[in-house]
Amino acid sequence: MSSRPVVLIGLPASGKSTIGRLVARSLGRRFVDLDDAIEARAGRAVGDIFAADGEDAFRRLETEALAEALTTAGADAPVIAAGGGVVVTEANRRLLIGGPLTVWLDLPLSLLVARAGRSNVRPLLDGDPAARLARLRQERLNLYTVTAEAIVADDGTASADDMAARVVAEIERRPSSPMLTEPVHLDDGRSYPVLVGPGVTARLPSVLPDGVKRLAVVTQEGIGVDIDPGVEHRVFHVPDGEQAKQLDEVGRLASAFARWGLTRRDAVLGVGGGVVTDLAGFVAATYHRGLPVLHLSTTLLGQIDAAIGGKCGVNLPEGKNLVGAFKQPTAVLCDTATLSSLPGPDFTAGLGELAKYHFLTSSSAADASEAAASLHLDRLPLAERVAACVRIKADVVADDETEGGRRAILNYGHTLGHSLEAATGFRIRHGQAVAVGLIYAAELAAALGRIDRARVAEHRRVVTGYGLPTTIPTGLDPDELVEGFTRDKKALDGITFVLDGADGVEPVPVEDRELLRATLATVTPERER
């Protein structure tokens, strides 16, 4: 059994203190109610601290109390019930990720509202528990997601004893290290590891290719990841955003590598999101006709998509990613701890791609239950969710490394998504555009008789569950959007969509433009219909 401290997090009225005491009793550990610890430090009640000093002062006291409670491990490791807002500060999230076993007690909103009416948290909910809890859930959902190593859910039927038993079961099955390893196997026998979990950055020296003497680190200012590869290394900064993906930047980096004396016995490491992995991969593929490249991905979009599979490239004035290569990395590190400091919009940008994976299944799925598991990625803790996405993408890449066939399914939701990005001048973020594209693709598949309404409803459940949009921005021209479908990279011979069906997601030619235009009504805001 893990000897780490255990911290229970969750919204007000989720039962953290009650369940925490039961867990501590079951394990023979001491129990710490973090609010009680804060009050003991301050000599005042939590409500008085908020009223007199404000939330910032309270959060500083909370960080101090949490850090103190986490100082003991092993037989003396405590079970800690944290306040509902403990995840809102980055300092607290850094304490909670990768060290203690942080368990999210996830309850449906209706159950929280019912409990709030008869619990001591009602005074904290502004007189309207339902509205306040709904707002808190929306604000904190992604923060709980990036912080929790385990999720224990209650559908309303579990008693406090049942929930405590589930928490104990999570403690018993989890190792002292939360790292997961997913291999990517290619059809010619090559393979490389993808390490997933909080703190896997520290594993970098163990995945460097044998014989590497120096490491060129390609990154952007402000990424904020400290690395120690165990070999001589130098950092090369590139601009933020798509402007970094230019041939001029490739030449600048290659010249800098040459001046440093980088040779084919050395390697390149991309540290950042998709822009960095695209650029670092392409430079590594072309400098000296190919150097080993590794990726340390720091964004959700990068960890589940961009860093996996070997696609890399840069832009031309005529379009995105028109110059590129397939350069498989020798290893990928997906450090989920880096997501705790990711700006909200950047994290959301990855959620659209994450939603896509709910509807992609491995071709090697052993049975219907395994295939169905991808639909419930949102029930997994974040590291396990990322690992599951890596596993699905690795299976697709192994089947079609150079994008000649099956790999097209990874563009599920992207046909409308790309058209939306172009039509809005990229004001809509990629993940949001893909989310709407998933709903549109499901509605189109239903209109063609490929799936039923229950399957469409499942698409809507997943997308709304991630807090993503289900309708296009207002004021867009439907004809312009449909015309954008013809410029999609899958459109080799007419318009092609990736659509769901009885045999799973697959590319499907769709030539009926009236149907395509009519289906847009299903993702158009009501006031524009």
C-alpha cells in the first residue's frame, strides 16, 4: 500500500471531512481537517479570516498549513481533508501533484445541492446553493482534473462508508510513483516509450539515446520547466505562436547548432507545446540529415496529440505545415504536473482533442468493454486519461505511420473545425472548433443513417462535460463554411468527412452539399436558425 499522505479534494458538501475520518480510521492514520489546521494557526475562524483579511490572505495560510501537514510520510502519513477551493492557487496545486495521493471526491451537482441544504457549508454558498455550486463546478472542474491522481465518484447511492472503502481501495492499488509508460510500436520493429505522469521530467536522463554527449534544448520563453539531462546541454529559444514555425527559424536554429558544434552523436529535445515539437522535430530531421529527437510536452494538446506519432513541419505563406517530415522521437515525456500552471484557455484548447478520443477505439481492442472504455475517459484521472489517449494514437500510428490511410481518423471533428478556424480568422481556438466539429460530424452521421440519436447524445454529453461549445460562433456564412470543407486535407477527391458508424470512425465521401448545409442548423445558435 502507498505510504504517501492522502489528500481529499472536491467541492463543498462532497463529504471530505466525514470520509477522511473514516479512511484515517481504516488505515490507522491520523486525520487532518485543513480548515481546522488553518484556524489553529490563525487563532480565528475561517469565515472571520475571509471577512477581515480577504481570500488571498486565507490562501496563503492554507498553503502554509498544507505544506506543514504534508511533511510526514510512511507510517505517520496523514489523511487530509482539504477545503473546496484548495486547488485554485498554483502553490497549492504544486504541493498536491506528484507527492501525496490526491483523491477527488466527484459528486453530481444535484447531490451536492441536496447535501448543502443540510450541511455546515450552506452559509458559504451565498444563500443560493444550487447557483453557487454550479458556478464553482464550472470554475474548478479543470483544476480538480489536473490536480487529482485518483477519482472516487458517487452517483448518489453510496454511503460514507462505501466512499471511504473506495478511497482505501485506490490507496491500496496505487504505487509510490504515479508514472505510467505507454510504448509506441512501429511496423518495422522500431519503438519508443512515452512516459506519463507528474514529475516524469526527472526521468529525462534515463531515456536519452546511448552515447549522446550534448543535448540541444529547443523551447520558448516562459515555459518554466527546469531540466537536468545529465549531459552537456544548451537552451535555444524560439518565438511564441505559429510565427516560430518558419523556414527562417529552421535555418537560424540549424546555424546555431552548427556554431555550437552539434554532431550526429548528439540529440535535440523539444520542450513545450505543439509549435515547439513541430519545429524541434523538423530541425532534428534535417540537420546533418537527422539527429535523434525527444519531446518533453508541457500542454494537454501536445501530450495527447502533437508530441506523439512523429509528424513535424513548418508553415509557408501559402499555408500551414506545407513543409514537413515524419520524424519519430526516441522518447516522449508527458509531465502532467506542467498542466497545473497552464493558462485556462490553453488547457481548454486540448480538451477538444481529448473529447475526440472518446470516440476512437484501438483496432486491437479485445472486446466490447475495452472498446466502450474510451467513451468514459472522463472517469479517469488525468494521467491515466493522457495515457489512454497515447495508447489509442500509438495504435493508429503503428497501423499507418505516414498518413496513408487509417491515420485520417485522428482528424475526427476537424473538417468543420478547420473551416471554423479559417472563417473566424483563427479567433476560435482549435480545441473549441474541434468540439463543435465533433457534434456536427455526429449529426451528419445520424442524418446519413450511420448512427442513432443515442450516439449523438453521447457526443453532446462528452463535449458539454468538458465545458466546450456545441454551436458555431454567430454571424458566420454557412456557404463559406461548406466551401471550407473542400480545402480540408482529406478532400483528395471531393468532400470527405471522418464519421462515426457501426464499424467505428472512418473517412466517408459526402457530396450532398445541401445536406451539409442543412446539418449546420444543428450546431447554429437558436437565435440564428
